[in-house]
Amino acid sequence: MPLNRRFARVTVSCAFAAITVLSLGAFSPAPPASPGYPGGSPASPASPASPVRRVDPPPRPTARALTADEIRRRGLDKYIDMSRQQETPPRIIDTNQGKFSSGILSPARQFSNTSGNFTSGCWYLTTTYGAPGLNGVGYHTWCGNGTQITYTSASCTGSTNLPTYMYEGCQNIQAYGVGWNVWDVTDGWRFCTSYNPYTGVCSSRAYPWQKNRYGAGGQVWLLGWGN
């Protein structure tokens, strides 16, 4: 066979092989997406989010002054001067409204329990948190002589009314108080908002909270709230 014809056949065979390889590469199927992740990306797994999205402030708390009989019946008369006791209605101030934020009483240590010309009293407040299926309540009692907090007590509880919700507890975080001119209380609740009663697994939670400040003369400042 002449040399030029053998060279031509080899050239055509190599060209055909190259085209075949390129064609197979162009039509190779893409690898399957990783299961369990949107778009097959393990860097962005889908995470459950709480369905509770509160945009409105919590209900306004209810507060009142304790009567002299209530004070004695609860054993609180040893914390105030009953000769100066008066039922002074508490004044609730929402500091989330800018026009009231400048009137918040700053914490100051009081080294004397002399009330001077101020009246003494005790007060009781109930604060609530509410969302569909979730309920939280905080109970606060305090006494003062007008300048100094002389007694404090705080507790809280909660409940749910949906089978996939569960109340998991609450706590009162307190600051200042007895011996100070103010008492701060932050009520925090813990709810499971995606509970599987068959497996006992909670995959989503909500943590609503409210913070109030109380004065020795019955003042109440609503400092903040959130989820």
C-alpha cells in the first residue's frame, strides 16, 4: 500500500475517535442532587422555623394597689410603714412610645429606708403574653415607701391548647429591688411550637419575653418585649 494512502486512513480513524469521545462527554448525564438539601447544596439545609411571628405589642398589663387589709393578710405590713400607707393607683407608662422614654427612673441605691413625707404602699401587677395556641402569665408584687423598694415577689406560668404545641417553662430575671429605688423584672417563656407527640421531638421553639421596671411609689415602666 502506498505510504500516502496509509497515512490518510490513520488520520481519518483518529479524527473519528476524537469526535466519538467529545460526543460522549457532551451528553453525559449530570450527577444526582444530594438528597435532603434544597438544590443539592449541603451548605444550606432547610431548617424549621417557628410559626409564631408576633408583630403587635403584648396586652397592656393590669395593676392595682393592695388595700390595707390585703397587705396585712399577706403579711406585707412588716415591709412598710402602715401609718403612711395609702392606696396609690399605679401609673403604667409605655416607654416603647418615644415621648415617654425620657421619663424612666434610673436605678440608684438607697441607703436609708426613711420615707420622709412620701406615702407607703404595695402593688400587684399581672402581665400576659398571648399568641394563637400559646399563653403566658407573669405575677409581680412589690412594696415601697416612696423612695425605696422594700419588698418584691415574682412568678410566672404558661400553657398551650394545640396538640403540636407544648409549654416548657418560664423564668423571672430580676435586677435591683429591695434597697433600690426601682425593681426590674424580665419574664421569659419557652414554648415548643412544633412538637411530635409520637416521637417526643420538638423541632421549633418560641421564646417570648417582657421587661418591666417598678418604682417605690407604684410607678410601672414597660421597657420592652419580643420573641
